[in-house]
Amino acid sequence: MAPTIEKTQVGIVGGGPAGLMLSHLLSQQGIENIVIEKRDHETIANTHRAGILETGAVKMLTETGVDSRVKTRGYEHEGIDLRFNGESHRINFKELIDATVWLYPQNDVFVDLAAARERDGGDVRFSCNVTEVLDHLTDTPKIRYTDAEGGEHEIHCDILVGADGSQSTCRRSIPKEDRSENFIEYPFAWFGILTEAPPSAPELIYANSPHGFALISQRNDEVQRMYFQCDPEENVDDWDEERIWAELQRRVDGPDGFQLKRGPIFEKVVLKFRSYVGEPMRYGNMFLAGDAAHTVPPTGAKGLNLAFADVQVLFDALKAHFIDGNSEGLDGYSDKALKRVWKAQNFSYWMTQMLHTRKDATPFETKRALGELNTVVSSKYGQSYLAESYTGWPHEN
């Protein structure tokens, strides 16, 4: 049977936070759009992912009519602790640059956005498998997909947006000779846990230790997320609860006697590290946003925030294109978005290298990293750079 053919102004592949935020903003301006997502709603809603939201990301949620749950269920943090040589050093964002971040899980961001699209009558289609995106270089790029019942569909759009994550079908559809890929693989990973326990500290602790990095993060008052540096091929089944807690504790041990709050562990996962940027972020009338175009290690808390920044730049360009007939923003989208992407890559790489300990590191390299940490915490300007980068640059930058 021939596929069902529909037309819209903007076809969005990917119904995660980036795709849904773009859909939400476009619909508010009367710009027609359809979102196609491979996963079902419940799978995304129940995929636990930590989330630190910059000020700009929080404003996008609260000032555009999505929902204010981030302000009622999230946790505002005014700083972080850098812990090394067994001592904690607070980086006070509020005092340094009058900015904060919000702890709010990414799956809750998705739930809020999905609810807003349903409330506003948005066309979001879950459980649909995109089989092909094509005709990027024409005035009518197309999305071909099958629905949950196996029905075949084809969407004809004026603009195609790929917001379909790090395994992006859209990005892979660009001929190799027309894109460059910049990436590094890190020689370590994070062993992450979710535990039923009270918070061990009021804000996040980033710890450098001779045994490797640890991040003491949070989720809410009852559930906490923690990580420690491990080998990328580590098997989670080799670690029982006692061994996990002992390893986390020794990464944060110090003369102040700091002790982690323990509880039952109900999730274990190994997260491999990779930094990636695909250039350009445009091919014909297809535009990439978020993880479809770039990924960062989680050390700098930039992933979702960078995706939202892409969305803001792309939305402004699409609004000018469809409402004002001005395509300059679309022409400049890739260069403008990539400027921020590379700033975020630099910050994430810097934080990652400064806090982690490579197995093959020489004594000089290990001590140099400690010298760098000491330089940061002993300088108002060093602290301010970290605070500004962590809380986020203005979205136009």
C-alpha cells in the first residue's frame, strides 16, 4: 500500500526534550509542526537521567507556559563543592556572579513538555520508527516512518529538524563527504547508582581523589544519584552494594570525617564518555539540534542545556523565516550554534580532565591537576570562570 502523505511546515524527528521544546515554541507562533518519536511516552518518562538546568533552560520552561514544576519540585543550587586532598571547597555561584542552577531530572522535563504539547493540541506521535529522511536539498524534505501498527507514512515539510539523539538517523543521512566529525573517546567511564537515601550534602560534590573521580549528586529528598570513575568495560554485576559504598566512600574520605548517607541501591549503570561535534549542523533544509549534532561528557552538566540553547537559536531563525520572510537566521544557524557548542565542549573537557585520574597518569600529571584545582579555588577569577560556565552563558552567546 502507498504511504499516507501529509504536509506541514516543520517536521521534527525526535520527541525528547529538545524536539518537544521546539514544537512548543513553534506552535505558540502558529507555525505548524509534527513530531515523530521512536520510543513510547512511558519509556522516556521512566528513563532516569540526572538533570542540572541552567538559568536559561529554566526560563524556557517557566516563561513560555510549559509548567512551573521545576520551581516547585526542583531544587535550586547556589553552588557546588570541589573536593580534593580530602577537603571541600565551595564555589558559590550566587556570590560570584549572582546565578544559580536547578536540580531537576531530565525525564521530568520531558513529562512537563509532553503534557504541555497534549494540553495545547500538539501533534506528537510516539512509537513511530523513522525509516528514512530524504530530499534534504529540495524545498520539500521528507520523513518516512512506520507507526506502531505497521502503517507507512510520509511527511512533506518545508523544514526538517533532526533532534533524534546521539544515534541520529537524520545525521547519518548526510553524505560523509558533506560533514566532518570531531570526537574523542575518554579512557574512563562513570559507574552510576540510584539509591534510596537522604542527600549526603546540600549541593553536588565533585571529588578528585588518588583512587579516581566521584560525583555525589542528588535527585530528590528520598533518592540520590552518585557516580565514581571506572573502566569503560566494568561489569556492574561484579559490584555488590557493600563494595560500591566502600568505593564511593574512599573517594570522598578526608580529615573532616565526611560520610555518605547510605541506602538500598536499585539501579547500577556504566556510562561511557565521548565528546562529539558534527559540523555543520545544517544540510540543505535539514537542521540538527541537541545530541543529534553533539554530545558532551556529563562532568560539566551541559547536555540538555546545550540542546535547549540550540533550540532557542533555531526557533528564532524559524520564526523569522516563516513570519517575517527573513532567512538570514537559518543561514547563520550552524555557525551561531557551534560557537556555543565549542565553548561547552571546552568547559566539559576542562572539568573532566581536571577531576579525573587516568590509570597511566604520571606523578607529574596527577600533581599538576591538583595544582590546577588549587588555582581555581584560591582565585576569585578562577571560581568566577567555573561559575559562569557551569550556570550557563546568555543564550545569544
